[in-house]
Amino acid sequence: MVSVRSAWRDVPPLQLRQFAALAMTEAPVLAEEILHEIRREYPQLPVVLDDSGEPMALVGIRRAIEVFIQHLETADGPRVHPEVFQEFGRGEGLNGRSLNSLQAIYRLGVRLAWRRFAEIGQRVDIPPPAMYELVDVGYEYLDWLVDQSVRGYAEAAARQAGERLRLQRRLMELLLSERTRGDATEALAERAARVGWPLPDKVAVGVLLRPAREAVAPAVGQSVLLDMEYEQPRMVVPDPDAAGRPELLHRALTGWAGAIGPPVPLADAAKSLRWAEAALRLMERRLLPGGEVLHCTEHTEALVLLQPEELIDDLALRCLEPLAHCGPTHGRRLAETLLAWLETRGGAPEVAARLGVHPQTVRYRLRQIRELWGDEVDDPDRRFELELVLRAQRLRGELGDPRPRR
């Protein structure tokens, strides 16, 4: 609340009334002059109209002047109504002005208002000490106006952010459902337009693991749709291969873990989500590296071979049945040799080099393999099934991996 000091209280009531009457009469013109000067000094500021077609800034300036003048005669100073200026701040925020521009309006307004009040004070013989105190009162009033307007502005910003998040969530729900084809295309375009999200040709969908329960949302940028409401937050990355996008995501997601699905056409976003969720399950089983955000396209083999676990296990029982009568250690060595032979399609020297053993050892094992499987190892379909099963076992860590690390 603004407090008026002793020198102002000592001004005779008649002079105070004369001052207030003249100031109130000139308030509309003063408001126009202040707005004109603001537009001259800040031409980039948008002109936002209220429901009556009058500039919102003009309404706010005039109201601030009138409230100040109305109560200059009272001992307690201006009895202001915070909701008026909080609403002004909300309106400025909702209509696109920055907080700096809002404060600039008030600062310039007080400076120009003081010049006019000083002229009026001379005309009605207000003593200089009282006018000096009026300057202090004016700046106290300015501080209070800014404080109230900033509160309203912050409320508007929070409301806008909340509304955008709600609309963004509705967009993501439709995008990640199975209904993004046909009739849903128009609805998708409408929801995207409401949040200002240009529809991309391709997207990649990510699923994240929080580094902490109260983790702050990663700064992935406005173009990436992010929903933190899920226990495992989701994000939709537009044009994931666009220049600079991978580097931006890498920086923003430092400290996070999760998986980003493969790039797919916009209508197939749900498929990218399914691959990301599958990768996350493998991470939780420690079949894929943890502690970072993985790209599914870099782990295709694991995702293809380890996801259908029951099918692979059943196929393994049938394909590797000849190893059932071998001891565990010997059976594993034969399996590793068979896989190396299937992958290299070479002779004993190539297989031996891959396994790091003597070629004669490989020849011995290959003879055993042919005895166990017979002509089946010459059948392309059987070789494919064997390689599929053995690669899956290697990914699970059941077989050694002699391949160089990438």
C-alpha cells in the first residue's frame, strides 16, 4: 500500500481538490500521450485491443492514473484494487507482450505523468516539498503496479503453459494411437495447428526413464512433443534426422535413460512407440545397455531376435537338440564354432581366426558338428534357423562374442 507523507498532508484541502480535479480532467489526454510515447519508443510492441476495440494498454494506463488521482486527497494514499492491474498483467501475457514491455509501459508512464502533475501543481500552488513527496509516492505506486501486474502475467503464463500441455497431450494421444489414418488425419492436423506444431513427414517416438522422481523435464525444445505425465515420459521427435536434431537431443537428454524408436511416417508413430517400449523392456532385463538413451536403429538385431522370446526358445529346442547329449562346456564350444562358421562361410583358418583357437581345433569341432546335424547344415533354411537361434543366445550372453566391439 502507498503511504503519503506529512508535507502532502499539510496541503490545504481546497488546493488538493483543485489539483485532483484538474489531474482527473487531463487523465484521458495524458493516457493518450503516454501511449503515443510508448509506441514511438517501442514500435515493435503489438497493439492489442479489448472487447470494445480500445487498446488494452490505453485502458490500463488511464485506469492507473485515475486510481492514483482519486485517492490523493485521502490520508492513507491511493486505495488501489489489485485485481484491476492483475487482470491487466494477465491480458498482456495472454496477448503476447513480454514482461519487459509491460514494465516499460509503467516506467515511461510514471515519468510522463510526473511532468503533467508538476505543471498542475504549479497552477494550483502546491508547495514544492509536497510535490517532491508526490514523486516518491508515484514510484512507490509504480512498484506496486508492477508487482500486481507481474502476478497477473505469471498467472497467464502458467495458464497458457497448462493449456498448451493439455492440447499437446491430446495431440500425442491421437498421434500414438492406431487411429491416425483415414478420418483421423483431419483431427490430427487440427490438434497440431492448435499447439503450433507443423506436421512432419517422419517422426521417432521416445520413452524415457526418469533419473529421479522429481526430475525436471529435459530441454528438448518446443518442436519436440514431450509428455511428462506418464510414469515413463514420452516424446515425439519430428524429422529426427534433420540437421542438428541428434546433437540437440543428445545434449538435452544427458543424464536420462530410455529408448527412441525408429523414424517412421507420421501415420505410423504408434509403431515407433512399440519399438521404443520393446527396447526399454530389454534394457530393464539388462539385455541392452542401460544408463543412456538408446536409438532402436542401432540395436536392430537385439530387438528382432530377443523380443519374441518364446518363439526363439522353442526354435532353439528343436534346432539345437543334437547338443543335448553334450556336456555344457563342450556344447557351448560347438555352438560358438557353428555360429562362427555360419557367419564367416569360410574354412577352418577363417573360423579359427575369429574364435582365437588353432585351425586343427576348428576342424575337429566341424567334424563333430557334421556328425551331429548331418546334411541339415547344408540346407539353407536350416542354416538360417541355426544362425538365428545362436545369434539370440549370443545376445543373451549365453555364448561368447569374439566379434570386435563397435
